[in-house]
Amino acid sequence: MSESELVSADVLRARSRDLEALSVPGNLFTLHEGTMRCSACAHRCVLDEGSGGACKIRIRRGDELRVPFGYVARRYVRPVETNTLYHVRPGASALTFGMYGCDLRCPYCHNFKVSQALRDPVAGGPVQVVTAEALVDDAVRAGCGVVCAAYNEPMLTAEWAHAVFSRARARGLVTALVTDGHSTPEAVEFMRPVTDVFRVDLKGFTEAQYRSLGGRLQPVMDSIALAKELGYWVEVVTLVVPGFNDDARGLRFLCDAIRAVDPAIPWHLNAFQPRYRMADRPAMGSGALFQYASSAYARGLSFVYVGNVTSDTFSTTRCPACHTSVVERHDWQAVKVNVVDGCCPACGFRLPGLW
């Protein structure tokens, strides 16, 4: 190992030690005859003493699983639409928070500074120690209608998100998970009593694509279906990356899979922008995205959006019954909301979502 590699390893070990001080006993695991298996994500890692598994943040200590708690690594108050949520309180402010760690390793990750902090020494940064009560107090003071867990993979820090969301729900706030969906039924069910929204990144349409990111496709598809069955409001996002998943046939497969769960699930096709380990790759063009979106409408989805490009047309929500514009957006913000008690003002059609 080179000197630079040794330094990098020391940085990551020190970061892990510091974070373990901000941990509590977790819930999402099983222990049978001395074998501990984590159930926070689809890896279902078997953990030896001191092991943090694939995510490196859920660590076994004896018969106890220590999990992250009581800090945030990133937090912002912004329009809820910046979380690519279009049918959840349009125009509301959302306090969005995240911790460290992810079960995947996407080379184009916009939030790699927090998601890859236990893998990449160039990531990381200061964390803020905070209680769940204080975080929700901040959201209320800021006039937020929504609290979102995002930036890292929130199912890996589900115990913390559960604590925050239970307090947010008690204050009348909508709660949303912004997740990669590479999860387990146990985790999805654990979060449901305190969570309203399951917003999923559906990153590819083949198992090979998911293997390159460090995961599997099927658990994501299963999580989408289970979340819908359990009563979450579900929205799905696919970041379209040139040379990776920008294939019309593959995207039609995803469209049909979403429609099979529920054609009213909004599908967001977001344009890749050069970043992280793919900073040398060109941005995704808008023309192809508009074609993919039009095709998805033709195949039976009720709500299809295009993001990360200039398109007020494909960011507008229209009534599926009469095609009246009910929410108009510009630059990730709702600029006109014309929904009456959850219904279209023109024809009275009940619009799917949390209005």
C-alpha cells in the first residue's frame, strides 16, 4: 500500500471512530446462534465483531448493533420540489437532512460528500450534533410543511429517521424518505408508521447496471411495490445517464414496471449532469428526455416529468381527466398551485398525491 493509500485509510478509520461515538443500539437486525445479520438494506450483511458491513456505518459490538444517531451531516430548508417530489404539498418548504453512509457507490452521486464519506477520503466534512426534537423545532420555526430524510441512504440510518419523523408527525408535518429503494421489507415496514412518502431512485433496468453500482435491481422493484401496498405515497426518479441507462427500450421496461404497480405513480426523468467520478461525461440532452417522457405517457403513466433541464411543460402537473394545468413549476419551485381540496378545479377529478 502506498503512502497516500495509508493516509487515506487512516482518515477513514478516524472518521469511523468519531461517528461511532454518535450511535445507539439499533433495531433492524437479527441475531441467531451468534450470527448477526443486518436488515437495513438488501445486502443483509453478516456482521463480525467491529464490522460495519457494506455501508460501514452500522457496527456490531458484541450482541448489539450500533447505528448512527443524534447528528446531521447536511441540512437545508428549500422548496419540497428540490427533492423531486411533485405531488407532496406543492410550494411548501421542506427541511431536508442527511447523515453519512450509503449501500451503493454511484460514480455520478451528487451527494457523494456525505454518501461516500466512509469510503472516500475526499468526501466527509463536519457534522452537527442535534436532537430529533431540536431538528423538528427548526423545521416548524422555518415554516416547513415537510421533513425529508435524504442525501445519504436514509434506510441505513432508519432508527434516527424514525425518531425525527415520529416527532415531526406529532407536529403536523409530512414526512418523506428519499431513498435508493435497495431495501428490505423489514426496513420499509419499520418506517411506515411514521412516514408518509417513499421517494425512490430507480437507477437502471438491468441487474448488470445495478451490480456496477454495488446493488441489485429486484429489491428496488420489490420495495416500490411494497411501499405502495403499505400506503406510502410513492414517486419514482430515474436519473438518465448517457452511456449507462439512456436506452429507450430499457426505459420502456421501467415505465411498464411502474405502471404495473400503479399508473398514477409519478415518474421523474432527470437529466444527468457531470459530477463526481463522471465529471468528464457530457450532460444528458433534453430532446431525448422529452421523447422518453412522451413515450411513457403513451404507455399509460398518468404523470411523467423531466428535470435538470429547462422545461416548464414537462414540470407541470395536469389533470389526467381534463388536462387542466393544476400545478405549474419553474426551476424546482411551484409558481402556481390550482388544486382545490385535492381535486382539479375544472372537473373535480381527485388528484393522486398529498395536497
